[in-house]
Amino acid sequence: MHLTGKFCNTEGVDTPAVKGADGLLGEVERAEAALRAAADRAGAGSFEAVIEADQKIEPRDVMPEDYRKGLIRQIAQHAHSEIIGMQPEGNWITRAPSLRRKAILLAKVQDEAGHGLYLYAAAETLGVTREELTEALLSGRQKYSSIFNYPTLTWADMGAIGWLVDGAAIVNQVPLCRCSYGPYARAMIRICKEESFHQRQGYQSLYVLANGSPEQRRMAQDAVNRWWYPSLAMFGPPDSESTHSAQSMAWKIKRFSNDELRQRFVDMCVPQADILGLTLPDPDLKWNEQRGHYDFTPPDFDELMRVVKGDGPCNRQRMAHRRRAHDEGAWVREAAAAYAAKGKTA
């Protein structure tokens, strides 16, 4: 269990007046262990009751250690994805086809940076520091979404990312607004509102290209062809192979399984593609009257695992850029820390 508040207080524990340092430390450790065990027994029922009542767990509440660690893993991966996800689109800021498109893309990339900061702050409420999270990303111990390891080859990729990648993010993240952990759920409300705007902006950009010159239309179709299956893979492995989904759903961190969310995304995209006049690159995509959903070809999950493990088209490039940015920003962090320290002594 993760202990906070009154359950960490060891005042009043009786210890002999005369003890060696090792003996006294042992007494304190045993007393703390007894308190932790008591808190476990008292807090387990309370935690389960809150989850069962569909209410929110807050930072100072008693929670199982696995719940805390699972949240840190998920929120950190989400935060890292927002930060790394600035790179594929930031690559096109200087090459946007108009000043208007440049301003839109700048605003979007800035939003993604803000999302990362919200999420790092949410993770910090679980007892982990931002420095620890950053080090875990830079060392490769924590991951980010596989989708950001694919290259952006043309301007049409900006539209395809907005429509498909941000669209998949919305399907995946809107249920997180009802996550059982309060700080994460509240951060997701604002993030999802902004992601919805990003999705609409990307769709509009793709619509302009799809209804432009034959060359622009071909460029739009090519971008959709390349981003469709990586977007399907964003929902993770199939339910039968997902390591964390079952427990996350039991704790109401997640509300729907990977395969349920993937199906929702496909059902959403098909009519939108019809409006665009573009084709989704799946010859087996068709409506199943009996299921009430579209049948589709799943993504290559072996490819997903290779990319997650570091063997995607841009894994090394993305991490090299992130490490370089971290190193070059050291003077800013040092200056901020010195300014804060000066303020405390003034």
C-alpha cells in the first residue's frame, strides 16, 4: 500500500530509553511496519469501497502500491508521448504552406507541450519527481506511444495525424476523464477538449487537400495509407495479450478494453473517410449487419512490439533529439533553481 497522512505518523511509539543506534532503528522500523500493516487492513476496504462507488481516489488517500505504480507507468507514458509527439509535427513548422497553417501548427505543438506538463504534474501527486520521470524516459526504462516513431514525409501527414492519430487519442482518452484517480481524470478533461480541436483541424486540412488538385489528393491518400495501421496499433495489443488492461479496468483506471476502443475508432473513421472522399487501406473493411460494427483487418502487432522495443523507423532519432534538448536546456533549469533558491533567502 502507498501510505500518506496519518498512517505515516510514528509519534508515540514506545521505545526503550537506552538503546544502541542499531537497536533503536530496528524498533522504529518494526513499529512503522506494524503501522503499515494496520493501515493496509484499514485502508483496503476503504479503497475498494471508493472504487466500487465509482468515486475518485485522491493523492492523500490510502491506495494499493500496485495501483500507485500502475498509474505512474500509465501517466508517465502518456506524458512522454505528448512531449515526444511534438517532434513529428514540429518538423513541419518551418515548411507550412501558409502563414495561417504555420500559426495553427505552432499552436497545436504548444498545446502538446502543455499536455505533457499537466500529466507530469498529475504523476508527481503519486510521489514521483519530474526528474525521475525524465531520467526514466531518457534511459529507456519508460516508453512513449509507438505512433511517434513514424516519419512525417509530406505536409498531408499533418492532416492525417490530426484526423487519425488525434482521433485515436480522443477515443482512448475520453474515458480517462472518468478515471478513478482524481488528478489524472481532471487533467484529461482539458486535454480531451484540446485534442478534439486538433482532430477537427487535421480533418479540415486533409479535406482541403482531398478536394484540391490531383497531386494534392494523391498526397492526402498516401498519408492516410501510411498512418491508418499505426493509428489502429495505438490502442495497444489485443485483449488476449494485454498485460495491464484487466487490472486497470478492475480499478476503473481504464473503462474499456483495447479491442473495444479500436472497434469504436474504426466505426467512427469509416463515415468520415466517405466525406473526405478518401479510401481506408483495408480491402476487408465492410459493415457487419449481425455485429452492428465494421469488420476490419487488425494492425500488425508484431510490428507494434518491434517499434515499442526501439526498432521503429524513427526511434533513435526521436530519443537522440530529446536527449539533446534536455542537455541544451540544463542552463535554464539551473537558472530557475538558482532564482528559486534566492527567493527563499531574500
